[in-house]
Amino acid sequence: MASSSAFRSSRTHQRQVPATHSHGYSSSSSHATSNLNSTTAHGQIPPQPARSRTPSASPRRILAPSNHTARLDDDEQDSQRVRVAVRLRPKNTDEILSDADFADHVELHPELKRLKLRKNNWSFESYRFDEVFTETASQKRVYEVVAKPVVESVLSGYNGTIMAYGQTGTGKTYTVGTLGKDDASERGIMVRALEDIIANTSASDSVEVSYLQLYMESIHDLLAPEKSDISIHEDPKSGEVSLPGVEVVKVQDLDSFMQLLELGEVNRHVANTKLNTESSRSHVILMVQIRRSILGKKVEDTTCQDKSISNDLYVDNKKPMIQKSKLLIVDLAGSERIDKSGSEGHLLEEAKFINLSLTSLGKCINALAEKSPHIPTRESKLTRLLRDSFGGSSRTSLIITIGPSVKCHAETSGTVMFGQRAMKIVNKVKLREEVDYEALCRKLENQVDLLTAEVERQQKLRENERHMLDKQLKECQGALIETKKSLLTRSEFLQKENMDLKGELKDILSELKCQKDQNCSLHEVAANLEKKYEQQLRENSAIQEVLAETTQMYERKIAELIKQIEDRHSCDEHAAKELDTIHKLLDDHQKSIQQKELENAACQRALAETTKMHEKQVMELVKQIEDEHRRFECAQEQLDLAKGLLSDQQDLAQNQKQGEIDELRARLQGMSHLHDATTNELHLLKSKYQNLLEREKAVLKESSQNTFNEALEHGSPVMSNKIKPSKETISSQKAAIAKICKEVGFQRILELLKSEDSDTQIQALKVIANLAAEGTGHEMMPFSPLSLD
């Protein structure tokens, strides 16, 4: 408490003293002033990376090669050694005025981690520490270098101790216990350590805090002031020190911890002396106990006899482990000289107990540094509480605070020597892990419950399966008896059927032999019929050759007819031109034409009568052709019938077949004679058609010539009436040819004329002739309309 006022007063004074750094402390020597150049713009030393000799677990330590075992042992001892840092308090106003005529007796070299104490005007004594903090060092920098490695070790399962030692008024309480309500950068080691611990623990972890003071060799609970003179209990096996009856508070956030510290500060013993206005009259110890659950090693379960049950159930066979670590943050009361502090009465008694406990602590430090076989830890309660911190299994960091005044040279020298001896102490750090038997017991009880439930379930399943199997066995036995009965009846029935089948098989074999003989005779008959059929095929091929020749002849004639039609087309075109010229002449003679219309009507009547007569003749010819066609179709049907009869006759006897074949031959001969007759009739019709065509041509030529001549000679309008029928005849011929090409198609006519079937060729010729006769007005020949499909 006194040190914080000194730090604040020195900062207030720096605003008035020139050549000082803003937000920092003034240096006591020229060398210390030069060190200010390495600070940041805010007067604080930037944090440096952790060194290889910090007391944390080995991840940050650089391991030496395996062949340098001696160096490895030295590094391991150095990592477990008590870490000591020194911090210099800035000068206050009184010290600046009183020491103005004296040179600084302390020189700091942070980059070399060395401190020099002036012995006289010409010589210094140099001391090396793990870290050296100037008066401008920030609280954050001090915590990260001194306390944070210990806090990290505690979170990893190791015990840790952080302790501040020094003369009264040098800033121990400021370094360790400042709350920093108004300014978070002023927080001390206690607040920052709990802040890191809370941030790195989970909800399942436990963080418990106790706050004590050692006042006049009596332990008081700062969180429960009614608890005083608390006894110390040591475990005879492990040697651990515990305080039964002390108030233990579980901490979950930083605000609740700050409230506990405020309560402890209210109950702490402080007094006003010449050296410090708020001098601590007791040693303060903050005990932080951390309990963390981890998963331990696997344990083989040999008690379970049923392997199948243990495989089916998920049983975690790892022991639950607990890491129990403890952090001690100790703010020692400052050593003081009675003549300087001016303590009297009760303050004098307090000072005696403070110096006595610090003397006992110094003896233990000296004995440990000299590796003495006897360590006097039982001379004071302070040394008993700190038994594990020096020479035990805890990672320990010690920060010693010194003042810059020349008047305190002896106290500063004693504090530095205390730190030097503490640096020689090497602790044996141990990981604090224990088996969590309560959690293990709960876990085993759950597993037992699961196993008993599984056993009961398996028993029920086995009973159900047994009932089902008994039921199925009874059903199978009944089914087996029924199947035996059915098999007996079935075997008797099959034996009877087998005997019947054997008799039927003999009958079938005899019938097959008879059929085989008949088949042999039929094969001979079929061979003879095949020979006769081949002969008929040869005859048919000869007939087809004759038809092919006639088809070629007809094709040539059709080609000639087509040429004649083309010539006629050219003549018609020429006549059409002449008609155009004649129409011009006829326009002039319209009056005469009207007079001749009556004569034309009479001629048309006569022409209609002649047309009717010709139509009657054509109808008679069509009927004749249809009758011939019907006869031909009947002959064709008879031929097909004969062929069917021929195939049917193969199954009849040989004598009957011969007679029917003769009849069929006679019919075929008659059909061939009929075909010849129809061919001759076709030729006659064709010749008649030719004659009619020539006669019509001659009549048309004579009539057209006479009419034309009369028109030229007399200019009579009768000429138009006589020429008009010739034009109608030409148009009818064109229409007939177009109808042939449209209805049948020229390519189709050629294919029909080239067909091997003679009937098809005849029908095609009849169609062409009828279409031509229809266009010219001649008689038509009868034909079958289905023959061209």
C-alpha cells in the first residue's frame, strides 16, 4: 500500500521536473537515462519473447542435442530454478531534494540483465538477475516476464509461487496487489493472474480462492475476519501444507474476484511510518487452487466375464484424472530499521515479528543456496507456508524491489544479496495429477446399471426365443407327420400311374412303327410328285419367255403411240395458232354466226343421236369384255383350286392322284387355249381400234379442210361451228392422255407392261385403249379395274 503512494507521488513530480519522459519515471544516473531511448512512445518497455529459462513447461525451452547430456541437465536445472527479477522504484520529491548532491548508487543495465551497486566513488559491484526492470517498466511488462510463465505452469498442473520481497516503501504492494479500478494498466500481478486463469479454464474446471495475512505470527482470514489464529496442518506422507477452516470462495468471473480483493484490503493491517504512509504490517498470501478434470490412461476390465456384453456396450475404460494445482501470490511486509521508521509501541512489536519472519526466511534461503542438510523451515509460520515454494515442487518467481535513495544503500544491498542467494535454489517441479475416484465411482455405477439392464434384457430375449423355438418344434413335428402320410399316399398313386404309363408306352411304340412305314411310302410318292412339279416349272418358264417377247413388242408399239401423240400435240399447237387467226376473222362475222346457230342446234341433235348409238355399242363391248374377264377369273380360280388339290392329293393313295393329275392337265390345257383365244381377241380389238382411229383421223381431216376452205372462200360463220368439234376432239384426247398419266402413272404403265403375268399385260393394254377411246369417242373394251392395283 505504501509503495503505490510512492509510485503515484513520483509520477506527479515528473510533470514538474525537466528532462524526464512523459508517463515514465526519472533515471538516477546518466546510464539509466540513456536506457529510456529503448522505451516506447508511452514510456513503457515493449514485451519481450519468453526466454528458454522460464519456469513454464518445456514447450518454449530449446532442447540440446542428445549427445550433450551434461548441458541438457544444466538447462533442466536452470528451468526449475527460482527465477528472480529486480525492479527499481522511481524517486519521490523528498529523495530528489535530499539526494541532489549525491551520485546515484544504483545503475541498471536491462539489456545485460545486470545491476551495479556503488561501493564508493570509484568502484561498483555488479549482479546478474533473470530480469532487470527500470523505473519506467509497466505493470503489464512485469507481469508477462515474472508471473505469466508461472500462471501457465499452474494451468498445466504444477504448483506455482509468485513473491515480492524488499524494503518497506519500495513498491511491493503496488507490483502485486494494485486493483487498478480507475486505470486498467495499473493492475497488479494478482488481478492479471486471475484474469488469465479465468480466461483459460472451462465451466467444468474449479477455481477457488483464499486470502490470508500473517500478522504477528498469527494467520488471519481476510475474507472472514472472525477467523483468526488459523493453524497449519502438514500431511506426514506428502508433506503438503494445508489450512483447515480457512474461507474458500469459488471464483467464476473477474468482477467477483475484485470484490474479494477489496474486502481483503479493508481487513488488512496497515500503518503510517516515517518510511511509508501506508506500510503493510503483515505478510499477505493469496492462495488460488485450480481443479481440472482430464482423461487418464486406459484400464483393462478383467471383472467382466461375458465378453459379448462388454463388446456390445460402450464402456469408456479410461480413468478420470484430476489436476490439482495451487498458486501462491505472496506480498511480504517490508523489512525496516527501527531508527529509520520511528516505530514505537505496538508498531515496534509488529516490526519485530516482521523482521523475525523475514530473518527465518533468509536463513532457509541461505541453507538451500548452500545445500545444507538441515533447512530451518519450522522457525516461522511464513517459512512453513512457503515450504513448497523454495526447495519443493513448485515453480517460483521472486521479484525484489529496491529504492533509488542513497540513504537506503544498506537495505538495497541486503535485498540484492537475498535475490542472489534465492537464484541458487533449484526446485523439483512435479505434475499434480490424481485419480478422480468419485467420478470413477459414478462412472462404474453407471456401467454396472447398464450391464445389469443389458443382462436382464438378454435373459428376457432368451426366454422369448426358447418359447418360440418350442412352439416351432411342435409345429414342425405335426407337419412332419402329415408329410409322411401324404408321401405314402402319393407313392402308391405314382406306382399305379407308372404301371399305366408302361402299357401306354408299349401301344405308342407299336403305333410309331406303323406310322414310320407309312411315312416311307409317302416319301416315295412325294419324290415322284417333285419330279412332275419340276417339269411343270420348266413349261411355265417357257411360257414366261414368250410373254416377255410379247411384252417387248407391246412396249415398242406403245413408244410409237407416244411419238404419234407428241406429233399430234405439235399439230394441235399449230392448229391452235391457226384458230387464233381464225377467231380474229370470226369476230367480224358474229352477225352471220348468230344466223347459223339454229343450224348448229340441229346438227348437235343429230350428233347426240349418233353419240347415244355409239355409247350403246360401247356398253355392249364392255359387257362382252367383262364376261371374258369373268371367265378368265374363273379359270384362274380353278387353276388355284387345282394347285390346292394337288397339295392335298399327296396324302391320298397313289392310284387316285394319277387320275386327278390328268384332269388338272386337261384343265390347264383348256386354260391355255382360253388364254390364246383372249390374246387373239385382244389383237382383233387392237386392229379395230387402229382402224377406228385412222377413220376418225380421216374424217377429222376432211371436215376441217372443207370447213377451212369454205371459210376462206365465202367468209361464212359456219366455219367456226365445223372447226369447233375438231378442237373439242383434240382437248378430249389431251384430257384422256392426262387422265392416263394422272390415274395410273406412266412409270406404273411401263411396269405393268413389263410384268411376267400375261393377264396383267392384257389388262394394262385394255386400260390404255379404253382411256384413248374415251377421249376420241370410240368403243371401250371391258377390263377388270382391280388388275392395276
